[in-house]
Amino acid sequence: MRYGIRCTMSSSDPMSAPHLLGPDWADFYWYATAAERDAALVEKSSEHRFSRKGDAPRVIYAPVERDQSGNLR
């Protein structure tokens, strides 16, 4: 089993426009253990320390798992 984080964008994000990344854009980060994944998820989901006051992250992070067959869950 592999443990991952799926990154997607809000549909309101300008980068999700079809001529840019598109509405189906996704990226994945993979970790050896669920504990490593969960720690990274907390870190990635926190406010970026260099963000301006009032800025909100537009990337959506969700935990996923990949089984031996390569199927996402």
C-alpha cells in the first residue's frame, strides 16, 4: 500500500481555466507510511508563512491510498 496526498484546485482558481492547467488538473505526493503522509498533509494544509494576511490557499489536499494493483482509494 502506498499513501499519498492528492492536490487539486478550486474551480474558481484562475489556473483551472482550460487554456492553463484545466479543471481536471491533479498532482500527487507519495509517502511510505500513513504517518508520514498525515504529517505532510498537516504541513501542506497550514497557512503558508510567507502569505499576505487574508490570502487563502486555493490548492485542495486530500489523503489517498494506492493498493497493490495501483488503484486509488
